[in-house]
Amino acid sequence: MTTWEVRASIRTEARPHPAVLTALRRSLRTHPGADVVPVTGGVGVRLLAPAPTPAAAYAQAVAVLATDVLPVLDPAALQDLQVQPVSGGPAAEHPRAA
């Protein structure tokens, strides 16, 4: 099992109110390493996903975004989702990490 950092960019119709960001952080408490930050045009979300492959980490992240993040920001659109090995972690040696 390796750890992958997943970063999502989510476009919102309006700049999220600080209370919305607080609610998102609260809903992501059960996901270690999760963070939410306001970015131009929306919200950035960072998750740490322990998974055997980058594809499995991607699937975990999509599930979290679909159940815990996007409903809070509705209407919103997932713009980008990137999966990278955690720097210095065992995933850096993973053959699919490149």
C-alpha cells in the first residue's frame, strides 16, 4: 500500500463564503491529510489516499468529492484532478508513479 496526494480543482459560481469552507473542512475531518483552500474561481481540495495504485487513489478521491465536497458547493464543477506520489514516501518508488 502506498500513499498518494490527490489535488482537485473545483469551479464554483461564486467565491465560497468562509462558513462554507469551514463546513467542508468539518466534513473532511475523517480523511487524514485533507485540506480545503479558496482559489481563483473556486476551491482547491487536497486529499491523501492510501492505495495500491494511482488509479485506486483517483477512485477514492472521486468518491470523497462526490459525497463530501461537491454537494456542499452545489452548483460546482470538478475541473481538474491530479494524483501524485507523496514526496519521499514509498509511492515515489512505485512503477506507475512516473
